[in-house]
Amino acid sequence: MARLIIKPKDVEIILIVSPGYARRLVRLIKKAYNKEKHQKLTVKEFCRYLALEVQEVVNELNEFYKKK
């Protein structure tokens, strides 16, 4: 199943960063896209902001969550 929403925990996994930095980055990206607090950040928006390939990010997250 394809992921639509990215959470700070997912950012930690993809970028190998601390939980605090992941939360700050999500807030920064949401601010850049003029999203409000309650609005979610999509994988596409995250990838566009950081110039990452959407499919690579989705594959990496799927791999990580399969191992659990």
C-alpha cells in the first residue's frame, strides 16, 4: 500500500536524524507550504522540499516497517 502521509518518525528513519530535528523539519516544511498545525504533510511535499525521489522514500519506509 502506498503511503500518503509522512510523520516525524518516518523523517527520522529516512534522514537518520534525532526525533527533535525530525519534528522541527516537519514544522519547517509545513510552514513552507502554508499548512496549518492540524494539516498533514504528504510524502510528495516532503520529497519535493528535500529534492528526494518519492518512490525511493516509499520503498525505504516500506522496508523499515516490514522488518518490525
